[in-house]
Amino acid sequence: MLIARVIGNTVSTVKDERLVGRKLMIVRQTDEYGAPQGKPFVAVDTVDAGVGDLVLTCSGSSARQTNQTKDTPVDAVIMSVIDSLTVDGKTVFSKNA
């Protein structure tokens, strides 16, 4: 699993039929403090995340293990919206802050 921030969304009217109705979000991996790392990538949103949310993602064959993505051509999925992060006993992120 990777921590990432949702930075945008995509619109695609022509796509594989198994992706119809799926929300495709642009995410960028972050470190445990929320600092951006790496290149943005597209992930199927299974939890109704929004732009700005800090989320947990997974990729590869694990991305096809959710009820919504089973047997679909996906390589990344958003599977959780993070409420808070605590590192070394200190809260470094809180969604409600």
C-alpha cells in the first residue's frame, strides 16, 4: 500500500466496458508527512475520494482484489481515505484539522 494525495480526476467517454461507471482519479504518492514523491498516476476510486484527500492505494494484481475492480483492467486503486496519520507517536496529518 502507498500513501497518496488525490490531485485531480479524469474524464473518459471511450473506455473498456468494465470501466464504465468507475471514477478515475489522478493521485501522486506522498511520504508519511504528505510531501509529494514520484510521478502522478491514475487510480480507480472505490471509496468516493475527492481532490485533496490523502488516500491509501495499491497497485498491480492487488488492485484487482476489491469487489469493484475484480476482473477489470486496472493497475491502481484507491481503497481508503485516510482520516489521520501518526508517526513516532505524533499526529502528522488529520483530515479534520
